Amino acid sequence: MTQGRRFKLATVPEVLLGVIVDATLDAQRTRDAAQVPVALRPLLKFDRRRRTSTAVRHQVAVAIDGDEDIAGSACEALMAMPGILAALKKHDSASPLIPVIAATATDTLDLHVAALWASSPEGADTALGGAIALVHLESVNTDIEAEREAALSEVETAVEAARRAEALLDTEREKSSRLTAELREARSANRDRKDAEVADDDALRRRVQEADKAIAAALQRADRSEESLRQTNERLAAANADKTSLKAELREATRKLSDVVAVADVLRLSEKAEELGRELSRLATAGSAARTEVNPRKIDARRSPRPRVKVPGGLTSDSAEGFAGMLRTDGVLLVVDGYSVAFAGWPEATAEDKRRHVLRGLADLHRRFGCDVLCVFDGDGTAMKPQKRDGVQIVFSVEEEEADAVVVRSVEELDVGKCAIVVSSDRWVQDNSEARGATAVPSEVLIATFRTR
């Protein structure tokens, strides 16, 4: 068997280079590190699995084609392998393609190509061309099979889509029929309703006119009540002034009784004081009745120098995102009107479940933002000590005191340098908290923040 010129490995598909690459790197491992070409040194640490990558095989093939010393050591290593010698014995220079086809059938085509490259026998180029053609043919067959499978999958998908579309069409037809019937009924009912509305129009107009008259009369009564209250207050102030003057006269008369004032004068002053007392009692009763129309929960107009909680740029305090940003303020105290939040979020729940929902949400906010939390509930008349649960301070109002007042007082008693956020939908609580330097937020915003992660 004559040896010719070795063919270039750059022309060989990488799937056929496995045996040559392994033999080359194994041969370089036996050499001194300084003698190993720089291009191959990083590859010597690779195991056989990493050597199968296309990049590694290409790099080794380029090194072999460009360095005769590397190629020679690889050939020596290959010729020492029993499998290479056996493959060479099967090579037939007269019919070089027959052994190639046989190697393909036994899945040893890479070993056969390595033997042809190492020995370069006559007919090696023909055999290599056949091997390359077989690899390309197998690749084409694989691609065709994959395309066939993909086409079959697309056909099956299209058939299934058509079936679903047909079922959906049937459903929509049923819906269309049902909606048509409902539309007929709705049109009929609408005609009847319009007839009834036309018939009731005059009665409604009369009721509106009567309501306008009643409102006008109520406004007149309110004006008269306000004027009566003003006059009563004036009379009460005048009576108080008379009473004060009379008391002064009585004291002066008593002091001079022994010298100047007669007993009859003292009796006259006493009777006048009693009469004035009865008048004051009557005026006080009238003033009390008039004041029942005035809201006792007056707004405290004071303004606190307490620092305000800043809302992140581009956001508002009545949004869940803006509220969450405010809770990240260092040292902020969150004061919550417990039942205001409970009724906003869980109006149908029991009182116990309302408190449980609110406290669970507040504990989650404490964990998420690290802010201090104070929650105030209306008490039931029994003495209940403040308690702390999961980072939330819980307070119940005492008998005859609303939780609203406790919320506002909690802000007022807070250190003036500490900022606060008050959550309540009660307007009185909001206004009084704002007057004391806190930032008021509606209960609905806290509920939205509970449900936002």
C-alpha cells in the first residue's frame, strides 16, 4: 500500500474528526508542556465529552493542517491503534467506496476516515469524498425527516384548530339565536317601559315641584332658626352681664348693710337676683335646644410644625404606589382608624373577622416596609389594655370615647419631629390629623395596598 499526500482536515465534516482529534490531543499530553503548541495547550485539559464540540474539533484540525510536527505525532498515535490497522486492511484501492459504505453501516466511519488520513493510501481521496457525501446525505435525510415531522405536526394542529373553530362556530350560532330572542323580548319590554315612563312623567314633574317647595320652606325655617339662635345668644349674653352687675351690687350692699343699706333694699336685690336666675335658666335651655343643630365635632384649625411625609415624584398620596412610597420614609408612624378600614374592605364580615383582616394586612405592611404601626378600634365599654402583635400596636378606645378622638390625640401626642400618616375615611379625622401635621390617606388606599404585592 503506497502512501501519498495527506488530505486537508479542513475539508472533512467535524462529525468525522473525532478519532483524529482524540489521538492528536492524547499524543500532545505525553510531551513536555513547553513542546506543546500554544494553540493546543488549553485543549489538553478537556475530557472526551468537551472534545466533541464543533469549535474544539475545528481548532485541532486547523492546528494539524498548519503544523507538520503536530500532524506527524497524530499519525504515529493513530497507526499504533489496532482499530486503525484493521480499517486499513479493509481498504480497497480498486473499490474504495465499498469499505466506506460498510463502515457507515457499522457506525465506524470516523475510524475509517482517520485510517485513510494517517496512511494516505491510494484511493484515499475517493474514499474521503464518498464518506463526506454519505455524511451530507444523512444530514439531508435527517433534515427532510424533521421537516416531514414538522409538516405532519402543522397538519395535525391545523385539523385540531379547524375542529375547534367549527365547535366555536356552533356555539356562537347558538348564542346568536339566544341573543336574538332576548333582543326581541328586551325591545318589547322597552316599549312597555317607555309607555309607563310617559304615563308617569306628569306625576314625577309634580313630585319634583312639591320637593322644591318643601326644600324652600326648609331653608326658610333654617334661616329663622339661625336668627332665633342669634337673638337668644344676645339675650343670654345681656342676662349674664346683668347677673354679674347684680352680684357686684349685692356684694356692695352686703358690705354697707350695717351702715347705709336698709333691710328692704337687701330683700329687693335678693328678689331681683332670683328673677334674673330664672331668666338665665330659661335662656340657657333655649340656647341648648338651638345648639343641637350645630355639629359638635368642630375642626381644630391649629397647624403643627411637624414635618410632612413626602410623596415620591410623579405619584399621589391617594394611590397605592404613592402610599407605599410614603411608608418607606425613615421613622414614619402609620396611625390607622381600624373600623374605618374594616368597613371599607370587608363590609359584610363580622366584627372579629374585620379586626383580623385589618391586623393581618398591617402586620404584612410592617414586614414589607419596616414602618411603625398604631391601629385604633372602638372599645366595647370594658377596660382593654394596649397590646402589640406582629409589630402592630393595638389600642381600644375607652367607654364614651370614639376611636376617632384617640386617633387624633395619638398624632397630637407624637413627638413634633416625627412624621405620621393617618388612614381614615372620616372627614373629621382627616382634617384634624392634617391640622396636627400628619398626612391623611383614605381607607380605600390602604385596602388597595393590602392587595398589591
